[in-house]
Amino acid sequence: MMKRMGMGFAALAVTALVLSGCGNSVGDRGLSGAGIGAAGGAVIGAMVGAPLVGAAIGAAAGATVGAVTSPSSVNLGKPIWRE
């Protein structure tokens, strides 16, 4: 069970890091990171029977990653619609 939770939190962290570039200001990235983290945390928390705790942990992690990541540190390349 602990391995399953660890994998879930690792997936959440990677997702939050990749998507934390949403927005240009620190507040925008923190807010979008919190929303994404809360959604992912709720799903992972539901797997172990605690969706609200998972959402709270995910929101905190997502907001932190979003706020400390600069817009230029995550470069996913040119968007497909601009090629």
C-alpha cells in the first residue's frame, strides 16, 4: 500500500511540475498549480480512502511547485498548433 501511495505522489509531483508553467505571474502559477494538485490529490486520495486529505496535500504541493517555478524553467517546445 505504501508503494502505491509513493507512486501516486510521484506522479502528482511530476504532473504538478510539468503543468506549473500555466500563467506568467507567480500568483497565476501558484493558483493553477493548486487546482491541478488538488484534483490529482483527490483522485489519489480516493484510492486510499481519504480524498479530502489527498486534495489538501496535492493543492499545497501544486501551489508550492507552481509558485517557485519560473515560466522559462519548463520548456515543452513549440506548441503543436504553431508548427
